Amino acid sequence: MKISEILKKMLEGKELTDAEKEAVKAFKDPEDNSGKESELQKQIDTLKQEKDALQSKIDEAENAKLTDQQKLQKQIETLTGQVAALTKERDTIKSTNAAMAFDHAVEKLAREHKFTDVDFLKFKIQNAKLDISKADKMTEFMTSLKKDSPKFFEAEVNHGGGGTPPGKENGGGEGTSGRERLAEIMKKENPSAAELAEAMKLSSEIKAQEAVDGQPDNKQ
């Protein structure tokens, strides 16, 4: 039995078994090894310094035996290694920047075409191996995607007509679908920039509609 369980039992005023009493008597506080750890780290650091100093002496002794040509060759090898390391670091940064630029471009494209699922749009563009920098190709792609997957696009709202407003059919309240979409976005832990922009837009539209609905009917 764990000591924590025995202590809990004691706090509750319960009788301990003989085995539990022996366990309490035999219990010892864990040793504080923080000081020992610090001392060992100091010893490690000292040994590393001694090792580096010895390696430096070995390198000096070896260099003394080398011809000028061999020394130059060794310098070339060292510089080649440095170039390779810097090239790898540059490529990593370049790749990261390219990925960020792609994400921003897709989010912008989604906003422009009122596409609601940015992650799905990224997948479709990558799968089609499209160059997102070519505006004409992307417009053509989005037009085709709207025909194939219209559910991912926001519905067009006609503000100039005198017909029944969206959401009013069958007695339904204005903005019901908008509220559902807003709730869906707010549930996400890491919504995209496009989704945040959509949420702000939906929130404004819902508030505006609530203000309209709350006004008295002035019609005669």
C-alpha cells in the first residue's frame, strides 16, 4: 500500500493494520539530490573543458606535421562542413516561410470566395498540385469547386428583393443557420484566420438582425 493511502486512512481516523504500521515506521523521506546533481554537472563541465583543451593540443600537434597543402585541404573540409550546416538551416527556414505563405494565401482565397473550410481547401489545392500564385488558375479552380462542392460556400444573400428573408420560411427565426455556424466556429480550439473573420461577420449580422427584430412595427 502507498504511504499516501495510509496517511489518508490515518486522517480519516481509521485503524491501521500491522503491516501498515510497519510501513509507516520504515518510511524514510526521499533524499534531496539537488545539491549532488549540481556538483556532478560542475564535474562534467570541468571534464569537457579539459577534453577540449587536450583536443586543441592534439590538433596543433597534427597541424605542425602537415604540409601547407594538407593544411589548406583541412580548412576546405572545415568550411565545407560549415556551408552544409548553414545551407540546411537556410532550407529549413525557406521551407517554413513557404508553408506560412501558402497558408496565408489559402486563407485569403477562402475569404474572397466565401469558402468555409480552409483546411479542406488546402487539401484540395495541394492534391491538385496548383500554383496558388496564379490568380487566373485559382479563380478557375474555385469556380469548378463551387459546382462540385457548393456546401462549402456561403449562401448568396439577396438584400434588394422584397421576398421572404432567408431563415423566415416556416416561421423560423432570422439567422438560425448563422448562429449554428458561429457556435461551430467558437467550439474549435484553433480556428483559422478565415474562420475568425467569418465568426466576426456572423456576429455582426446576428446583432444587426436582433436590433431590427427588436424595433416596433411602424407599418399601418
